[in-house]
Amino acid sequence: MKRRIVYITGLIGSVTTALLSILGFVATNRLMYMKLKDSDVILKREVGAKRFDEHWYETVRKEDLWIDSPNGYPLRAVFLKPLDTKKTVIICHGVTENKINSMKYARLFERLGFNSVVYDHRRHGDSGGKTTSFGYYEKQDLQAIVHAVREQIGSEAILGIHGESMGAATTILYGGEFEEEADFYIVDCPFSDFSEQILHILRINTPLRSRMTLRIANLFLKIRDGYTTTLVSPREVIRNVTKPMLFIHSLEDDFILPEMTKELYELKPDRKRMKLFEKGAHAKSFNENPEAYEETLQRFLTEYHLINPS
């Protein structure tokens, strides 16, 4: 009887371990290798919506850049220079997108008097890198981009960063964890904490509603990619950001909830503004409210003396 109990206990333990291992492996695969949108689909979407002008892109003055990531792979960037100015904005796209999605913002900033740098995050577009880390390694890549741009435009030129979704979270992580070389930030629909964001997605899309799932995933994520979701938390570093920051979100966003932007806004001590649009799904604030979006940026930049009043 004792042998049978020991055998059954060992069998249950082995099966449980195997199931947890499978769960951890599958969960981290979903994070590290999230399916990316096809580049041709992104291009066709942006051209069809008239957010990307192919003729403008082919004829505008620009410089192709390959910037070395401190994590050991090349980052593809394009320095768009339609204007005779040193004022520049670096634009960070969201997860599964690429630099083509950033072109609409490049044209917006051109109208506001800025040149811009669009680039592909690691594992996206033309950049290297094997995994997506939702800001953990991406913030270091952004730091490399900022250094390279500063070398070109000089220390006195105005430099901003615009981020959307994961790009917005990456922007906050950069501003809160490194010496700030940027003069302002615009963050559109960032998550405030990656662990909370994952739990939100699990609760609305799967029957896995327990934090235990996340703890298992973090164990495997640490082993496989060197970090845990607890280290990707803009709320923990936002207080360190000293430069002006504009927070943007759409109230209809049910993927990253607008409450996350509200939380980040409250946590930043000062030099901040927030705009919540009534209309727009996730990362669609500009698409649905282009004129109001541009006016919001113009007011913010004027208030902090980053552009002259028009």
C-alpha cells in the first residue's frame, strides 16, 4: 500500500510538472514570438487609408541608418529630413507593426516643424533580434537610437520621442531609467505595468485568470529571455521622468485600458498634460481624430516653448 501511494504521488507530481512546463513554454512562446503583421499588409493598409504617401517617401530627403543595438543586433532606421531644421522627433511603433506605421506621425511632425526618425523595433521590420520583450530590451535599443541622433543634430537641438502602445511604454522606460537626452515625450496608449496588462488579456480572452499562470510564465521567461514581466513596469519609473510629457489615450480602447494612462499621468510629478479622445480603438486616436490630435500636440509643444506659437 505504501509503495502504491508513493508511486501514485510521484506520478501525480511528474504529470503536474510536465503540465506546468508545457504551460510555461507555450505562454513564453506567445510573448517572445508574438505573431507580427505582414509588412505588405501594413503597407497596403497605410497607403489605402492615405496615411502613407509613397511618392512623398520616395522623393523626400532622407538617410538610411543602421544602428548597433547594445544587445548585439542591427537596428534599421530612416532619418526623414523634409525640413531645413535640427529639430527632430524619434517615433516608436507598437508591437507587431513596423516603421511604415510611424510615417503618419512623421508627416504630422513635419507640419509642426520637425524632422523625424522612424525605426523598427527588435524582431520587427528590418531590424535584428530574436524576441520581443515589450520594452525591456527595447528601451536599450531606443537609447542607442537617441545617442546616434544626438550625434547628428547636436546637443543644443530640440529632440523629442513619440511612442505608440509598446513604443509608448518603451519611451517611458527609457525616460525613467536612463539619462534623459530627449527634451519631450509624447506617449500614446501606454500600459502602466506589463504584468497587469498580461493579466487583463488573459482574463478577457482565456479561462486562465490566475496570477499563478503569470508566475509560471515568468519563471520560464527569466530562463529563456533573461527578464520577467515585473521588470517591464512604466509605473515604477515614471516619477524619474523630468522632461515634459503628453499622455494620449482613447476611451474606447479595451486592449490597453485608458485607466493605465490616467494612472501614469497621476504618478508623473509635473510638466505633464493628458488628452483622452472619446473615439478610437487601441492605437487609433490619430486615425479617428487626426485634426484634434495635431491640435493637441501643437498646444503641448507651444506651452513648453518647443515650437513658436503659430
